[in-house]
Amino acid sequence: MKSRHKKLLLIAVVVLALGAVAALVLNAFQSNLVFFFSPTQVANGEAPMERAFRIGGLVEDGSLRREPDGVTAHFRITDTAKTIPVTYKGLLPDLFKEGKGVVAEGRMNTGGVFVAEQVLAKHDENYMPPEAASALEQAQKAQQTLVAPK
Amino acid sequence: MSSANWYKYSSPATFYSLAGRMIPWFYAAAAVLSVIGLYIGFVLAPTDFQQGESYRIIFIHVPASWMSMFIYVVMAVWAAFGLAFNTRLSFMMMSALAPTGAMLTFVALWTGALWGKPTWGAWWVWDARLTSELILFFLYIGFMALQAAIDDPRRADRAGALIALVGVINVPIIYFSVRWWNTLHQGASVSVNKAPSMATIMLTGMLVMAFAVWMYAIAAALSRARSIILERERNSQWVAQLLESKE
């Protein structure tokens, strides 16, 4: 083996070793790298109840209720398995919608309601014109009605 | 193809003139592709069903982000070649790529902030994707600062190569962060193991812009490599001859 090939091999080994170290470190820090907890994780007590944390999931359909003061909103965040009630006082982002993704930061109060200080909308990676989106929605509805009578 | 041919092109003098002839073509390709890509993105592509018009920043954000990661990988490859084969040109290419990579990382972070505010409701969040891309920016800055701080070019090259090689571990972390952890940043719209989740015309605009940024990055890196060659070889005979012929 030529010396320069040996060197190249050595560099490759060092980079791979560093990669393994990085993977192990990241694995150890896994819980700290999580941006939000799902409602199921919160229900299982995996979230740090004593300090502020974030809950992420979907805004449950039909759960959004605004108070007459115009700035306080109540809604529920769901991951379809578990649901957490949230109350928030402030402006909601434009993309905040029932059935869409959301990440709320705040604390759990004693009544089991999550009091949010910040609400962020989480959108997905799908991009299409509105006509395509409504066509897709209708196709899904048609499929559901076909399946439903069984 | 004999290996002798490759060594000919790794000689700075040959590379200098070859790069000089190639640069205008890459700049031209970048300009043409940008015009086409921006026209598709901002005129032909339709409004998005949930984000409205604000999604259009994707035509700049994604190409810049892709290239910011790719350039770092290319730098690491040059660093490995340079350390293994001791070729001066490899290190010069490595150094020439860094400012373009840093600029594109900045563009990715900046356009990301501009996109995040109207969609998420925040300019910045400390999620794994955004944080690891910020670390990439610091790696580029650190690389350039370290190289500038060391006077002896050979030592500067080796120190820089070390940062390039160690830092390259961050690139897969950036790329897979949206899959490995819960992040506010959405997943990839385009990846090798699934069909793209974008309308075709939107995808076309994004890919054309990606090629435009790629061509620009090559042109900019080659121009910078030529300057580095002249600077480092200023005492050599061929540079003296070059200067004479210009006068």
C-alpha cells in the first residue's frame, strides 16, 4: 500500500471514529434535543412538569374557542391518542388552524390545563396549488363514503 | 486515462489558465438558470394551498441550504485529498470554497427567518435543524478565521483541513435532524426514498434554482482559487511571465 493511500485510509478511519463519537453524544442528549413533547408523552409524565416545556401536535377539530376579550383562546392539542387542553392569551399565527400542526410553549397548571406563553404553527412539507388541495380533499371524502357503508 | 494527466491539472499554473477559461461559462449558466428559476418560482408557480404567497421564499431558501451543506462536504473531500496526497491545489480549492459556503449558509438562515415569521410565528427557534445549520455557519467562520490567523500557508492549510474534516460530521446531523428529532422545521419535500411532496411546477422552479446556485458556487470558488494561486505563487516564474505578458 502506498503511503498516501495509507494516509487517506487513516483520515477515513478518523472521520468515521469522530462520526461514531458524535452519534453517541447525540444519542445521550436525545431528550434535550427534542423541541416538543407529544400529548401522549405528556400524559405518560415524560415532560418536565415543574418547568416550561413545549407540546406539539394537531389542533383538535372543533376545539378552538375564543373568549369575548378577543385575545384569549382555548383549544386542545391532540396526537390522535391523547389530548391536552391549552389556553393562550395573545395573537395566534396566521397558519394556526383546526386540524393543523401546532407547537405551544408554556406550563401545566394544577388543573391539567396547559397555559401557553407562545404558540407556533407547524406546517408540513407539502406544497400544492389550492385547486389540487381541494381535489385531494374531495377524493379522500369520496373514498371515506365508499368505505363507510361496510 | 493515465494518472499523469491528472497531475498536470493539479499543477497551479495549468489550473490557473483552465479555470480562467471556465469561469465565464459557469457565471453565464448561473445567470441564465437564475432568470429561468425565478421566473418559474415567482410568476409561473401557483399560490400554495396553506401558506399562500409566503412559501415562494422556498425558491431561494432550499437551494441555498442544500448548497451550504454540499459545499462543506466538498471542502472536507478536498481537505482529505490535500492531507493524503499533499497537493497544494486541493487545499487552495478548500479555502476558495469557504466564503461562498458561509454566504449561502447565511442566506439559508436569513431567508429561513423571513419565512418562519409569517408561517410559524417566530423568526427563530432553537430546534435541531436551525441550531445545527447555525453551527455550520460558525464552522465556516471558524475555518476562515483560523486560516487567516496562521501566517505560514502550509500550517494554515493543515489546520483548516482539520476543521473541515471534523466539522463534516455536522452535515448529516443537519440533514437528518428533522427525521431524528421532533423539530418545528418541516421534513424534506424532496428526498431519494419518496416521491416529492410538491406540485411539479414548484419542484421544477426549486431544482432550476438549485442548479443556478450550484453554477454560481463553482464560478465563485474558481475565481477565488485563481486569486489564491496568484498570491501563493507570486514568486514563481510562471506568475512573473504572466505579469509581463499583461503589461
